[in-house]
Amino acid sequence: MRRRIYLDSAATTPIREEALQATVGAYRNAFGNSSSVHLFGQEAHRLLEESREEFAACIGARPEEVVFTGSGTESDNLAIRGVALAVREVGRHIITSQTEHHAVLHCCQELEKEGFRVTYLPVDGRGLVDLEALRENIEADTVLISVMTANNETGALQPVREIARIARERGVLFHTDAVQAAGKMPLHVDDLGADLVSFSAHKFYGPKGVGALFIRKGTPIRPIMQGGHHEKGLRPGTVNVPGIVGMARALSTTVEEMEEVLPRLRQLRDELAEALMEEVPGVHRNGDPETSLPHILNLSFEGADGESLLLALDMEGVAVSTGSACTSGSVEPSHVLLAMGVPPRLAQCSLRFSLGRYTTEEDIQHVIRVLPGIVERIRRISGRRRPVLVT
């Protein structure tokens, strides 16, 4: 049987056994609507609130500050649009970065059509925003700053604590998309200093179709959908209790093992990077390993199209990505890499390797064995046998 290796954990993770059992148990034993007053509903409501407490404890929040959603994208939209609607009479200027997930960028672009102004901060070659540029762009009517905790394509860790301090000093609300960071680094909302923080279960070995938004007490926000009174009136619709139960269990068990798992992932990631950069000419590492998550490696291979590399690796049983899973099918170079100053031609030659708790040394060694030959073959086919330095 062909070996199957999964190195696309930044796109999604397999549900871990503890979360799976918790989710299935809730489906079987607490199928009632958590808003119903009868015993079936009461049981579902009890599990919902216990899971809210479990999730809140993992991030250092109070249970009443956690609102459950259907995804990280919904959490981002609720945070940004919900705050914008609540404070639009105070100001209509929002600041974000050029390398945000499209859940943030597209939401901001829609708000521009509705009369808001958005400043998209540039980033440096590491993918980090300039704090002085942030300070300079805060205006009298700035009401929200939204900068992600960690980038989903490169793993770049933004200086969120410093951003939060600047926002607080200027009286501006701060949202951070922590979807990629959760389970990959300690996340305590008071340490982050953010007013709103987005999460998605399937990024930390939980079920798909469920997310959460931390909303610090006192933060002005309005619902962006209309319907029932669920989730304190901020997220109408029957609550996905089994998914929430699984998400809370996934985060708590993943947080418990971080000290053991993360150093191993960092070692495997660096081993893969060093071997490929040594054995394959014309390889560029996108981002700084010292300021990035431990499980993401983004490399560009001169003269070898990223999509061709991805398909060839898939034929070898290795799953990777050319960037964000949410832009799959796009022929455009990564907006993240372009913002970091990577030339378009080189950006189109990039692969993202993202490791997870199930990644082994044998997996990494297999990729090291097969990828150099794949790169050479694709370069030969494309007429670029010897890589040319891209500047």
C-alpha cells in the first residue's frame, strides 16, 4: 500500500479521539434543543454551558465572554462587522494588515462599500506589521484594529501584545484572528490584551463546522444575522451542542500536551527545512523561523510551479498545500507572500508544509527522499534545469 503522509494541518486537522468520543456521546445522549425547557433540552443546555466553561478556562476567559459560532470565518465576521455596526456613529475607520485571512480582508472590503474606511498595513519580509506605521495610521475616528495572531500560510507571529497596548492607549478596540494559533501556542486573552479573539475547532483537532469568539465584557457589538435569542442574542440559530462539546474537549486536551508536542514539531519542521535547502538548489524559506509558529514551513522552489509540486507529491502520498486552503483553485500568487516582498514568479513556486501531532520522523524522511527528485523533474520539464536567482 502506498504510504500516506499528511502535512497540511494548517488547512485542517483530523479530529482527535477524545473530541470524537465527546461529540458522538453528545449526539447520542443529549440530542435535545438546548433552548427547550423540557428535560431533553435541559440536558443539552447543561452540556453546552459545561463546554463553555471548559473552553473559557483554556483561554483564561469568563464563560459569559465566549460566544459559539459556526466557524472561524463567522467569528471574524461577527467581530469586525458586529463592532462596526455598534460604533458606526462614533467612527468609521478600521485598520488591518495586508496578510490577513480572507475572512477578515473580504469583510473589511464589504464594509468599505458601506462607507467605512480601511487601512491595510504593509508587512516586512518576515510578515510582521510595523508598530510605528500602526501608530501613525490611527486617526480620531479609528474604531477597530484587526490583526491576526499567526499567519495561516507562513506561521508569522504578529506582535499582538504590543498592538493591543497601542490600541488600548488610543481608545481603539482590538480584534485578533487566533484561528491558526490556537493549540499551537499558549493563548490567554488577558496576555493577548485583545477585546475580541476568533477560534475554529477544526484547526486544533476538533470537529468542523464550529467556532468561537471571545468578546471581552463591555465590548460594543451587534449581531450580524437575525433570528432567535441564542448565544446572548449574538448568534441566532439552533446551537450545535455536539460540535461545541467536541471543540471544548479538543482544545483542553490539545493545550494539555502542548509542552510535549510543540518542541517535537519545531524540530521536525527545521529538520525538513534544513535538508531541503541543502539538497535542492534554489530554495527560499518564506518567513523567519524565530518569529513563527512551530509547525508551519513555507518554501519557494525556483523554476518549479507550486501546483505541479503539490500534485507530484500527492502522487507520492504526501499531502501539502500551496497556501491557504481557502484560496484553493486560485491561479493568483499568494497575497501573503506578495505582501512580504516575494516576487510573483517565486511566490507561485511555493509550498506550505504544516505538521501536526501525528507527524513522525519517518514522514519527514520520506519527504526529504522524494521531493528533490520531483523538483528536478518539474524543472527539467519546464525548461529550467538550473534555477535562476529571482530578485
